[in-house]
Amino acid sequence: MTLDEVLAELRAAADPTRLPGMARVGIVTDRALGVSVPTIRAIAKRAGTDHGLAHDLWASGIHEARMVAALTADPAAFTRPEMVAWARDLDSWDITDMLADTLAATRHPDRTVRTWARARHGYTKRCAFAMIARFAVSNKEAPDAYFEGFFPLIRSAATDERNEVKKAVNWALRQIGKRDRTLHAAAIAEAEALLALDDRTARWIARDALRELRDPKQIARLR
């Protein structure tokens, strides 16, 4: 598919009545069309992996076009400057989380995570923790020690009160704790340490994580 074809399909599927609902859940809608995520994914599937197209879609600045870009970009083709540039453009959690899935498959993603986890830009920082959450789900062969190595990053970011950051830090902690019994115990210990801090954001992250990790249904799924 070409840039014009993708944009034409997105505009044809646009529903401006969706925009208020998107805004209510924290999505930036200044340059959004109001296209549903299933439709975005269907368009991206037809487009396939096409890094050149992804670059052009991202450059358009249109919210949904950037979501298609995140889905069609080739992880192996990303250059470091390009990753940094895209991260700097991030301004909404939904694009950030979709892009994190792709960036988690790039070369040397750990270096990216450890750099971005300390970023000043909130959505770049969110991307780092969304990538950790993705690692926890998809990196089946990684040893427990690999994920335990992310706890210092989680601890360091746990006092960042920005909504886009604290929710991703919480997400990363929960996903690590759901991998197996060893990491479950480690994540609970980390959450309890955060709970003891004199910081409202850290305690929110801890309480929310503990609520899920201590759920009997969740515990029964652990291997």
C-alpha cells in the first residue's frame, strides 16, 4: 500500500463521534480522525511490514497514521536516531504502547530501555516500561535474573507522578510478577518495598500491583 492509500482508508473509516470518548481515556485527539483500533490493525495487516511506508505515515503527524506506522515498521530497519526521533514525537499512551511492542523487537532493546527509563519526556519514559512489560510477555526464554534486573529502574521511576509514567511502571511490575512463581514473589517484595515509601505515587503503584498479584486466580496460573 502507498501512503495515499493508507490515509484514504483511514479517512474513509473516520468517525469524529469517537473523539470525545478517546479524549476521556487520555488519548490526545488534536490530530486524530476517530478510527477504531481493529480497523487500524486491519489496515496495517494489509500494508504489511514496510519501513519506508511507516516512516511516511509517522511524518504525517496524524494520530491513527502513526499507529499504523508503529505496526508496519520493521524492527530490524530502525536506526538509533530514528528511534530517538519517534520517541520524542510521542504524545499519547496508545501510540506509545503500540510502538513499544515494535521497539521491543529491535536490536539492543535493553540499552534503549535503560536509557529511556530515565528520560525527562514522559511518553519516552513510558515507552521504556511498556517495552519491559512486552519483554515479560514475549521473551519466554529469558531467565528470572534478566527481569529482576529491571527492578532498580522500576524503583527509580516509581515516584514519577505523571499518569503516563506511573501506569506503565505499574504495568511492568505486574507483568514481571506474572511470569512464574519466583518472579511473582520477587515482584511482591518489590511492591511491598514501594508501599513502605513516603510517596503517594509509589504507594499507588504498589497497591494496584499487589491487588492483581495476590489474586488467587492469578496465583493459580503461575508455573
